[in-house]
Amino acid sequence: MSVGVQKPAATCGDDSVRLVLLHDSQGKMLALLPQAALLNLAAVWKQTGRSLQPVRTDDARRFFGQEGLRQQTGQRKLLSLPMLIDPRCADIGDIAVFEPFSALNFRAHSNWCRSAERCELGLSTDQIRAGQPQGSDEELICHAVEKFTALRVKQRLEDTLNLPSLPTTLQKIVVLRSDPDAEVDDLLAVVRLDPSLAAQVMSWAASPYYAAPGEIDSIDDAVMRVLGFELVVNMTLGTALGQMLDVPDEGPRGGTPYWLQAVYTATLTEKLCRMMPPSKRPRPGLAYLSGLLHNFGYLVLAYLFPPQFALLSRYIEANPHINSWVVEQQILNVTREQIGGWLLSNWSLPDDVCDAIRYQHCINPEGEYSPYERLLYLASRLLRDKGLSDGPLEPLADELFEELGLDAKRVYKMLDGLLSEDEAIRDLTETLANSRLDS
């Protein structure tokens, strides 16, 4: 957990700096580095010879939020902790700190710099990008796998690494999803032959979120009257793929739960899509599926790189101001978007969905499927502001709304309406998270 601090341009350039609270069995330590830089924990460990980790977000917030730290005495005590300083921030002078402090004047504590150790703590985005190997997504994924395992990639990635194969029912659903001539009767035939899927469809239709009038007494009723062909296909794909790999226990602490983020992103992405003018509007069903699977690569990373995933999670905790894909490039040389999009493409999911997932963080994506990518980008940033999606808060340009043909005021009003249904959405999330397909 870090606390951002503002400094004069004459001392460390135009960037801000931040304090990060670290700890281990020996005690606490502070790290001071440029605000925009990624805290390189490996450099901390090498410099100190200790296995220092970032303090949990809630604990750090309580620590920095102590009333005593607003006073000179408390600040003096804070700065008496062992500290590492990035050389770019050594000559700081007077610093005004963002909340929870009213002010933190380093110059008033003349001894703070003498005892601090200099260490190259921070990596800029340019430094991270410069160190990345070049190539296609498949080549980068293979490079990342070989970097952390002794395997030689001789076959397709999913075969070499023994990634789970798609269940038979799911294979049939993928075929239906890709068939423009598929009809409700085709879907019903698949659902009726799979008892677990049939039970899921009935439970989805009965969810308070859909508020179906009357009793739902058959699969036909659930599909045709309540959910519809598109929603059943997309919910089946999204939940079944998500359930093939376990949500990791070693994920970043304090993050939005995987399934809650998935359902909110899917629901909001579809609603945004339906608000677009008909001439610009892509297929709402695929927008929904893109949202439901937008973070699928997160599960794949945890499955492929279990030891490194725990390290990755600590880096993400220590650098909440940086998008996860930048951190993943530094630690793994591959991102969740790259590996998720690539794998889903190899499982023959629609190109629209795979591209949306792969390029969801591109501000100005170009190409045939760019509306899906822009919708995911917009949905995730809107939800970040509400604490329902992980990642740093980022301003949304008016041009983004304009490109999608959306009125910003209507969008924010719709978002408020969605949040008012939070209890029903969480109930649906619980249902989806517990869904399982037979093999």
C-alpha cells in the first residue's frame, strides 16, 4: 500500500512521489519512489537481504490514517522507520502529502535523509517495455512458459501444458455460438441432454435479477420466456470456461472478487452496447460474453505459473497505481489479456470476443471489432470508480463516449440504476460462481 506525495518540480521533475509501507518478521520499512514508477520488490530484497512484502491495503490505510501522523511528532516517528529512497527522489525538500496527511514536510525532519539507503527502486513504463521480448502473442506466451518451467513447447500450448479440454456440452455450445443459423430448438436439445446445465438454466432464470413473472416450470420456459437464446449461450460459455480453472487463493489481497467483477462487467458492457445508436451498435450478446470473460486470462496465469503468480500478486499490491498488464509484462513477460485472448481463440470462440479481451486496455483500438474493445474499456473504468473492478482510477475522455455514440449523462444515470440492483446482482453472481458443467 502506498501513499502519494506531491513535490516541487525543482526537486524530482514534474512527477509525484509516493511512500510504500513494507514489512516482514523484523518489522516495518518505508520505500520512497516516483509516483508513476513500478516498485521493484526484487531490488528491495536484494538491497536489504530481507523478504519485505507490501502491507495489506486495509492495514496500510489504517496505519497512514492515524491522527497522530498529521502532527510533527507523529511524522518524525514515521520517518524514523528504516527507509529506502530511489535516487531520483533523494533531494526532495518540502513535500505536501495527499490524504490522509494534511502535510508532511521532509525538510522539517533534517535527519530523515541521513539514515535512508539509496536504491534503484522504481521502474518506469518505458523501462519495462524496453525489456520485453518481441513477437506474436503465441511466441511471447511460449517464451514466458519456457522462462519459468523446464518444458519445451513442441505442441499447441493447451496440449503441452495439459490445460483442461472443453467438456462435450461446452464444445456443442461453442458450435452454436459460432453458427449464425442456430435456433432456440438447437439450444434446447443440448440443454435437455445435460442435467447439470439444465439445472443451471433453471436457477439462472429463477434469479431475482431477472425477476421473471410467474412460475418457471420447464427448460423451455426458462430459455424462451425468461433468458433467451443469446443469454443462455453466453452465460453457459462464460461460467463454464471460468469454472474450468480455479480462482487462485494467492491473488492480490483486497481486490474485487473474480466472479463479482465478471458479472458486473458483463452486465454493464451489454447495457452500454444497447444504449449505442443502431448504426454503431455491435451484438449485445457478444458484448456480454466479452465482459463475462474479460478477466479469464487471470485464471490462466494462476494455473500456468503458480509460484510466480504469488509474486505477481505482491507486485500488484505494491503498485496499485499501475495497470496489471504492465506489472505482468515485468514479472512474466506475458499479460492476462494476451494469454486469455489467445487461448479462447484456440478454443474457437468468436473473433469479436477474443479481440475484445486481447485489446481491452487500448484507448484507441483500431480494427473490425473495435466497438467491443472500447465498450470493455469504458465499462471497466466506470466500475473501477465504484470499487467493482481492479485497476487504477483513470479519467474518461469525452471522445470515448462520442465514438460509441453515447451520452455521458445517460451513461452515469444508467450506472446508478445498475448499482441500485447490487443485491440481485450479487445473488446472480453466487449462482454463476457455483455453476458446473458435466464433463
